[in-house]
Amino acid sequence: MKISIFIVTLSFLWINACSKELNTEFGQGRVKFNQQKLSIDVEVAKTKQQREVGLMNRTQLAPDQGMLFVFDRNEIQRMWMKDTFIALDILFISSQGKIVSVHKALQPCHQSPCKIYHSIYNAVYMLEINAGIIERENIRAGQKLELYF
């Protein structure tokens, strides 16, 4: 009887772990900055598990790639750089596709507590791209983007 309970418990844990792993498989999309004639191919994080993983533990990000986070609610959004190994530029974006907050060249954080960054206004999206793109391309708050995902 004890062995049966152990096997059932182990099976449940394995199935649960597999389902969480499946939930971190990111979607694909594109963000267009029409003013700059710039397109960024993005991985799309829609679920809570995907948003929690984000770009953690990645050692590089291709120059024309990023990650788009899709949040459940249009509100002040927060993020940190915990276990992120690359410097990033962050854009918080409204439900209408307008940039509401910009954070440039955020550095990795490997030791708690990590600084919390937040949007100034309500946002429903957050875009993470390589550090330096905001400055190089003159991307500014108030600018409208096209999001495809």
C-alpha cells in the first residue's frame, strides 16, 4: 500500500512538472517601431509561468530579438532583473500600443534584494530588448508601436 501511494505521488509530481514545462513554451510575434523603421522578433510570454521565467538565465539575445510580456490587467506593472545575465532596455506599453514608460540599460541582478522597476502609467505589455537600442534608435515614451502576436 505504501509503495502504491509513493508511485501515485511520484506520478502526480512528474505530470505537474511536465505541465509547468509546457507552459513555459513561448509564443512568437513581432513588434514594429514605424518611426524608426525597426522590427523586433519577439518571444511572447502570456501565462504567469512564462512571465516568471522571462529571459532569466539567458546569456545572450540576438540584436533584433526581444521578449513581449502580456499581462492580465491594465495597471502599473513591475519587474526586476533577478537571474538575468544580460543588460536590457525595458518598454512598458499601454493597451493601445503606446509606450508609457522607458527604462534604459538595466543591469543584471544576481543577489537579493533586486531593484524593482515599474511603469509610470498603466500598461498591459512590457517589451525587453537588448540594452542600447532605446538610445541608438531614439525610442521615446508616447510613441505608438504595432504589436503582432
